[in-house]
Amino acid sequence: MSNPVDQFLVGKECFLSPVSCENLIDSEWLSSINNHEFSKNFPGVGYFPITYKQQCEYIESSHSKGDLIFGIYEKISFNFAGTVSLKNIDWVHRSADHSQMIFNKYRSFSLFYESNSLIINHAFNQLNLNRISGGSIEKSQVDLMRKFFGFRHEGVNKQVMYKNGSYHDAYMIGLIRDDFKK
């Protein structure tokens, strides 16, 4: 099978390719972010239904702002398995916000680990960033980023997100170049 997708960052199990509106067609992206169970730990989704047009406008707007949103693809099957991104890139202060979303059907440690490794390595060693920030209301996700990539706990934003009938704390983490585990 030939690869129908450009491979920008390549690992052993997966590769990353810039997302486009085409990724919304025949993928789990829209059905996932419109699914209350899946989106319960993601800020900004799950409150209102998101249409193809709205998500496409979001992708195009993110690209025009300079955000890097990559599709995560399984290397053997070329299945579109999720996204990983660097957003709000600040070229003066050399920092960015990190996020990742892997669709339920494709959730595995290998995709989590390798897609994060690829984008973090790219951030520090190609883009020359000095700092990556992130956070989640799911403490186990934050703990994995700390354990495997050297992120440090930077604080808790108390009751910052309203989801599923209650307010949730967000656990904030950051990684600077000097702490990056290569």
C-alpha cells in the first residue's frame, strides 16, 4: 500500500502530518469531539455540537496564526488516529502550548509516547523553543507527561473548567529545554 499522506515527522510506529479539512472526512475526529464521553476531559469541546464547517474554519484559523496541528497516523495502516499540536507559539519568548488527542479506537501507549516524542523533539531541536506548557483535568495524563518526558508540575488552576455538572481543577505542567529527556 502506498502512503497517501505526507510524512513530516516519522517514528517507528507512527508519523505526523499537518492536518487539513480533508482529515475530517471519513475519520473519527468530528464524531469524537461531539461525543460527550470522549470529550469530557478536553476543554473547549463537548458543550455545543461542532459541524464540519466550524472545525474546518478552526483548522484554517490555527494554521494562519502559526499553530502547528499534526495528524497522528499509524505507520503501517496510515489510519488517522488523532492530533498533537503546538499552539500559541511565542517566537520572542520561545514557548508554546502543547496538546494531544488520540481517538478511542487507536488509544495505545506506543501512539501516545511516540507522537509526543516526535513533537517535543521537533519543538526543542528544530524550532529552537525553550519551553512547552500544557495541562489537563485528567491527573493521570499529566502524570504520564511528567514521568516519560520530564515535564514539571507548575500548579493547579482551581475549578477552571465546567464539565459534566461540576467544576474541575486543571493540573498545569511545563517543560524547559534543559529538563528535556532525550
